[in-house]
Amino acid sequence: MSHKRIPKRKAAIAAGGVVALGAAAILLPNANASQDGSSSNGAAAAPKTLKASDASDLASQLQELLGDAFAGSYYDTDQQQLVVNVISGDNNNVIVQAKKAGAKIREVDNSLTELAAGAATLKADATIPGTSWAVDPRTNKILVTADSTVTGAKWDQLESTVDTLGSGMATIKKSAGTFKTFLSGGDAIFGGGARCSAGFNVTAGDGSPAFLTAGHCGVAAAQWSDAQDGQPIATVDQATFPGDGDFALVKYDDPATVAPSEVNVGDGQTVQISQAADAEVGLQVFRMGSTTGLNDGQVLGLDATVNYPEGTVTGLIQTNVCAEPGDSGGSLFTQDGLAIGLTSGGSGDCTVGGETFFQPVTTALTAVGATLGAGDAAGGGQEAGAGDEAGAGDEAGAGQEVGGEEAGAGQEVGGQEAGQEVGGQDAGGQDVGGEEAGAGADNGDSGLTETH
């Protein structure tokens, strides 16, 4: 991201250059590739080929349509199809309608209510620092993860709690790393001796320019600078951490600051951000951060609970995108310009990988009363440019039939292009933030409005 008050500055990605190169090669050359063509042949009920953004829209509509029969969904990136879990029952009519809408229907055993009850048991009996859990719709189970600090009696407690949930309800995974927030002390941004990254520029409820970052950054320092030991340029307005999220609204001190909706991805290239959107399991996502630059991966789980040493945080997105200290607050987005999340924390690094967690942008916008960008895009989880919410025959933006009604024209989400082509240029060896990139920051050395 960038605003236009800060001069250019050279910086290179500090780590993860090889991974960043791969992410850049995936993100930009394919940004405008069409993914929304449905199969021209086959039965009307055959699953349709969907863009990830349209799949997310369709999943929301089908959740309302299916009601209690809906048991989660995910995006199959290989087949470019939306897979919807259903609980078998008597209401076959809505299932037929869901198939007509273009989803692939899969019958499963665990309902969302049962999975939520299992998560509540984990919260009551196994809230142990170094643990997390999230529903994985691909397995129709709760994925419980324990980091390297969960040993001995703590491991026994976690394992016995999972056992009480019954067979087929949850699985446990061990992580080699340690769950932590990705804030670092030292040499980059720049508040109270801490360094973080900013996620997305927004317009605050009072009309002033601001940006979103991680809540644990917002509680670490009240003011933020775009240079180490520099003068503050932004002040924390609201921050939540730990608890119901990990997000902060930070207002620019200069009300004339121009803060466009874009993410700087290196070598002077930007991805235009058209709107905020909810994550979908299986969605390919990209993360930008001041320590490790551009990296990509997939969404693994939603509504994740993470027990950090500082306390429990709920409602997060779980992914396999790597991150390291200093990347906290950085932006998670899609190749077609959807703002998805803000980097919270996790385990591992960009050498060995690990688990990472992100604050959903839609819930952060709603909580702080802000809108994405300079007032020209949807905030608070609203959709823009993809069609109105599906009702009884209203446009749904997913280009599918819901409940037998035409549900939109499948238009490009937000009408935005995702960025310019950078080909196979070496993202790890290029200057990142060579253009005005961020709240005065370059990727790898500082940054507020550049994602870092």
C-alpha cells in the first residue's frame, strides 16, 4: 500500500526471497486470467468452474439457502469448484437447488452445531497457551494444533479433552514451532521499540485517513513512525487484543494524507484492492510483510481460536502462509484484489514454514467503523462490484443460479485489475517499495501504509 507524502526509498526483502519470487510469479502474471468460465458441456447439475471470489459469494448464499443442513464449505483450487458439506436429511429440495447453483455437494456426519459445541468444550477445558483450534471443512472435523511448548501434563490435558469429543470430531496436530505474535523489537516500524506492518488503508468513521494493523501492535505503542527514531505520523485510535480479535485502527496525524487502496508487492508494482471479502477454506492468498515480503499459501480454517502467551484470541483465519517477526499487521489478500486479513501470529518461519493466523478484515472494519480505502470501496464486510446480496431472485454476483433464480452475471469482483505483470523477476533481489510504498516505509525496513 502507499500514500503520497513519503519520498522513495530503496529496500530489499530481508528474508524469504525464493518464496517471495514464487509468490510474485503466481500473483501478477495471472492476475487477469479468466477463471469464471463454466463448463460448456455436461448436466445442468454438474459443479461449475468458479473464481475464488465468486465461490465465496456463492458459499454465503448457499449457507442461507441450506440452513441447518449446511455444514461448511471450501474451495477446491485444482478443480476451481465450490464444495459444500451437507447433513443428509429430508430436505432434498434445497440440496437440488444448491447443485443447480453450481456447487459440488458432499454429505458429512458433523453439523456446524456439533462442531461449535466441540470448540466450546476445547475452550472450557483446554485453553492452554500454545494451542489453537479451527473447523476444517475438508475433513469435517476440528483441527487442534499444539506447539512445541505443549508437553507433559498440558499435552495430556489437551489429548484427553479431544478424546471426550468422541471419535470423528477432532484431530490433533503437533507444530515444531512456538505460537507467538509476529511483532519484533528492533529496526523497522517504529513505535515504542517495536516493529510491525500495516495492512490496508481505510477511511475512519469521521472521514479521516487511517490504516488497519494488528491489535497487538496497537497495544504495544500509541504512536507510530515511518522511520526508526523518526517523528510519529500516526496515532492509534482503537485496538483489540487479546479477546475478540487482533486488530487496530491507526489514524494518520496529517488529515491531508492520501491513502489509496493498494498493496505494494515489490519492484514498484502494486495490487489494487477493490473491496473487503470473507475468507474461504482452500482460497489462495498472498501476504505482504516488512520482514519477509510477498509470500503465498492457502486458507486452512476459519473462526480459529489461538491461545497466545498474552491471552486467547478468537475469530481468526488459519493459513499455511509463512511469516516472521515484524510481519505483524501486514495484509492478506487475493490476486484479484480482495482484502482478506491482517497478520496476527503463528509458529515457524519462511525457511521451514509453519501455521499462521490472520484477523479477518471484514470483522475489523465493522468493529472500528471504517471503510476500505479512501472512501471508495466497501467496508464493514459489505460487497462492492460483485453484485448485490442474493435474495429471492436478486443478483448474487457469483454468476450462478441460487434456488432456481438467476443470480448474477459473474462479473469481475470490484471491476479492478489485480496488478501489473512482473514476469519472473527476482522479487528477493529487487527493491521493494521503490515507489511511494507505504506509510512511508519500504518493505523490509519500515512501513505503515505499505503492507509490512
